[in-house]
Amino acid sequence: MKRILLAAFILSLVVFASAYTPRQTSQQLLFQDLNIMDYITAPAGTNDANWYLQVTDGVDVITTNTHIAQLIRVETKAGPTGLAAFAYVDMQAFSTAGPSAGIAFTYSLTYLPNDDPETNTFTWSKPMATGSGTVFWATHNGGELYLPESILGGEPEPEDTFWLRIFSVGLDEPGTLLKDGVVIGTTPYMPASSTDKSVFYGTYTMQAVAGGTWAPADLVIDEDTVWPAIDGMADNYQIMHTFEWTEDIPEPEPTYTVFFSTDPAGYITPNQLGPTEDLESLFGTYAPTPLPAPATGYWTPENFVIDEDTEWVEDGDNYKLEVEFVWTETTQTIDVYHYTLYVEADDGANYPVTGPFDGTTPYNVEQDNMEAFYGTYTIGAAPSGCYWLNPTITIDADTEWEAVRATKGGNGRADEYVHHYYKTTITFNKKDYNSYVIVATDGDTADRIEGAAVWFDNGTDPAVQVGTTNANGEVNFLCPGNYPGAGTYWVEKDGYCEWDPASVVRTEPFLTTNLLDVFTGYVCGEPPVPVELSAFTATLTGDFFVNVAWTSQTETQMMGYRVYRNTTADQNGAMLIDHPMVPATNTSETQTYNVKDTDVMVGTTYYYWLEAVEYNTSNFHGPVSVTVTGNVPPVLPEVTSMKNAYPNPFKAGNSTNIEVSLKAGETGSLTIYNVMGQVVKTVSLNEGTHTVNWNGRDSKGAAVGSGIYFYKLSTPSLNQTKKMVIVK
């Protein structure tokens, strides 16, 4: 046995010296009725001893007896649809060199417990799929293979028997039956049975009989026809078909009738048209006569047109129209409009407002001319330290006015006044009570520091102490209130020699949002290092992606880590890879982290930087570099092109794919812009065909909003821009 294994190993070395490009193929095996897992039981990576597999490409032959199980085997393993039985072959087992795509391979599978050579072997052929990746022929793609159950041995299955019976109804005499246009007899037609169902293939029709029609028109029997099984007769199948003759009975022509009426009655003549079968005789325009003076008014509708486009109402088997004209007396209506403008501040306080109508909030102005309000209204200064979200409000033709009410008032004549009242409100909104919190913490214990002095320098006046931290180690500045404004802030406390950061510069003259700064104090001596790294590497994985890994010995005051990437050693052009921040553990024990970068291209060298993010600052490590390699040299396109994004539109939270091709020797970039022309994300490209996947995030990993975006391919030979849409 050892000699056989040694010989197989030596033969494998010889095969690998000149072989097809490595490519793994798995053919799923099934029985129609039996469970094949009862007959193939070898675990993945081993060959089932009950089965012998032989494969040839027309030049070389490999078998489960002459090659190791790593190259050819019959096994059970998890496939695309779960645990199943497979015939596995690695193309590098053949001595023929080069890619195997398109080569026709012949497989022979023998079930060894069946010693009958007439039934124990099944042979099939299959061409190798295009490309160079792993191939699964299985139920998920319709590539599964059903073995004859006779391969297991036993008695041969009996042959199927097929019967045909054709009848006709509707006539008092037999009908004449034709097959492919040739008379073959009369109904009932009952030819002899046959084990060859193809003798019945053809198109069967009944000879026409005057005064009626046959249904269905024909019966087609071919290789796709389903033969129903005969109850109680195993392996017997029968088609029973009936042609029905129906006498032709002409349908009567419908009639059309029009009924006219008026309110008040008696003002249209004639008041009925039809019934008639001649529809076109009713075409025309019909209208009632006006009421006599002194009546003034109009008919609704003014007239009624009957033509080929008129929609008729079904009336049994016939059609009808019922048209009523209604008289409306008219009076002259005079519309009068009144407008009221309400001006207010959201807090209800008094503020001066200048504009077309000056005043002090809250106030209102009434006018009969809406355009008198047109213009810009400006509110006075907000309370100290706060600001207005909308310090100016414009009223113009696009301003919406709310209808309040409408009242009528007569003038002793037929004329009538209608007074329409409208209002609109403009509200000035104040932003207030945002906070700026300064926190002092101990760098050694992480405890909050009470009694630390907070200082402020606005760059003009002498620096002043603006607060002292409370028991929670905090000073809370509010707007409106005690927020000092834009300037430099720092913290001092006896016994603490250094603070991180030493100071913070705030540029906000007033608060538009809540702010937080944390100052970490260290007692006299060296401040602890937030993180100590013992390793930072970038390596190529087996699936040709890049694994970025780093090891920390200790961590303090850390938020987490981010990984940046560039195709050059220039950190300024590096971009954050599409991966969220890796949280830090902040322990004194050794911790190992890793991020897998799958957005890489073969033949490209990538440089990686690690950003260690602390609470108030961050530090970069690196770069480390790795070159992504592959097994199959790409076929370079002849011209540079860019296809449409798909899917487009795509939902927020999902992604779209953009296929681009760069001809030999070219480099370029694919850039995504928003509607403002701002760059959202840029991907550098080399020669070859690439599918760029965009998940709706910018270069910093933040999700962008829904809307219209543009993607542009820029190369020496092509500059092309297209549009895509993100929907909610």
C-alpha cells in the first residue's frame, strides 16, 4: 500500500510539472427516486471506495486509482444548496498545459459493488465553463446530473406502453380524422398501443363540416407532450382527446337608442332617437333651446356630441344613452379680497421688525392688496449669545395664504359681493440653550477632576477664569447665558503638570449645536502613552484580498482605529477604506485586530496607514505595503469604456455596480460627485476591466443622502460622465 501511495505522489509531481491551470470542478450526482446519500458516504476530501471515476480530455486520462484524492474523488460535501454528493476533479491533474475553459471532458463513473459491466458504468461529457474560477454544476444552476438507478444492479425496468384514443361529439355521424393533413380514419379513433410513443407524433385535426366549427382546432403530440398514466396499469400511458363540433348561430345586430331630457322640461325636440341598428345615423351635435326672456343663464352641458368615440351604456344586448341638460340662472358675482399678515417670534417676546410694514412682535397688518405685503422682513438682534435661524423672511408671489372664510353680501340687484378673507403668519425662530461642556479627567485613574479652573482668552482682552469644574468634573456653558464665545480654552489644577490637549480653540461666536471637550490631566511625570503597537502588517490572503493586522500591548484613553489606503506612499492622498472604526479595548493586555480589504485589484501595490484615534487627538502608524497578485493574467480591453451603473436607481443602504474597462497602458480614476459638484468618492484604476461597487458612502465611510449623483471616468483617451439616483 505504501508503494502505491508513493507512486501516486510521484505521478502527481510529474503531472504538476506540466498541467492545466488549477481549477476545481464539482459535479452534483443524484438519483431520480433513490437517495444517493445512501450510496455515496465518503466525507469531503476523500474518495468513496465503492465508486471508480475516470476522466479524459481526449489526450490524457486520470482516475481515482492512479491519482490522489486531492485531485480526483467521489465524495459528500457542502455545496451551494447544502450537503450533497459530488464527483470532484482538479484540472491540474491533467498533463495538458494551459487554461481548461472550453475543453470537452468525458467522465465515466462505475459502481464497484455491481459486477455487471452492462449496467455498472455511466458515461457523460461536459465542456469546461468559461473563466478561471471554481465550477459547481448543481441544482442551484440546473447543472446537476441524474444517474440511472440501474447502475446499482438488479432487474431491468419494463418498457413503457403508450395508447391513443380520439373521439368526436356534436354530430350524429362519425367525424373524419386527419393526421398532418392526411385522412387516417373516423372517430372514435383507437390505434394499437406502442412502446415507441414517437409513432403517434403529429398534428391531428377533424375534417371541416359545413355550418359549424370543431374545437379545439387541433391536437399536437410531440416529444414535449405529457402522457397521463393509466390507473391500475403500471408503465402504461394514454392520451384521450375529444373534438366537439358546434353549429354556427349568427348573433343579431345590436340597436342604439338616445333619450334626451331637460330641466326644466320641454326644451329639446326630439327627445328620443332610435332604436336603430345604423349607429352612424345618430352622429351629430344636439342642444336644447334657451329659456325665453327675461331668463338669463346657460345649459349644462352646452351641447352633446355623438360620434365614433362616444361611450354607450349596455342595455341587455343593445346600447343606450340618457342625456340630461340642466338650466342655470346667472348673476354677476363681485369678489373682494382681504389679507391679514401676522408677524411673531417663536418665544412670544417683543422684537423690532423692519420691512414693508414695520412693527414689534407680535403684530398684524390688514390690506386689501396682497402685493402690498411683498418684500423682506428683518427682525432685530437676538438675546445675547443666541441667534435667529431665519433673521429675514421674504413674502412674494410664492407665499401661501390660508383661506379663513368667505361671506356674501347683496346690493339690491342681481349682482352679489363675495368677501374672501386670507391670512398668513411669518415666525422668526430663535436657536437657544445649546451647551458647551468642558470635562476634566485624571489621565492615570480616568476619574473626573473636581475644582479644576477653566480659563478663556478671546485674543483681545486679558485671559480670565470662566469656570471651575463641579463634582462631576464638568463646566457647562449655556446659550443664552454664560457661554464666553470664540477664543482659546484651557484647564489648570494644582498637582497636574500636563494637560492633553493643552488648549482648545473654539471659533463659534455663539452656539449652533452642543459641544464637548475633554481635558486629561497628568500628575508630574511622563504622561502614559495612549497605545503601544508591537506589530502592524499588511499581507495577501489566499483569495487575493489584503489582511491588515496590528497588535497593541497597552491601550488607554483610546476610542478605536481606522485604516487608510493609497496606491503610493503619499499619506496625504490616502483614503479611509470602506470599513467602520474598530473599537479599542483600553486594557493593559495584548490585543490583536485585523481588517480585510476586499476592494483591491490584481497587479496593484497598496500602502496602508493605521490611525489610532484618542478622545481628543489621533496618531498615524505606517505605511506598510503589499502587492496583490493573481494566477491568471487579465485579457486587456482594446478600448476604454464605461457601462451604466446597475441597479439604477438603487435604495439607500444598498449598493450599485459600475463596470469600467481601461485599455492597455492606461490609468485613470472613477469619481462620484453630488449635484453641487463636490467630490464624494474617488477610485484609482489601472488597465483592465473592473467592477467598482459603490455602497452609497463617501471617502470617510459616511452614508450620503438620497438624490441624484454623477459618476465620471477620467483617462487619457476618455472622459465620460453619467447619472445615477439613490432613493429612500
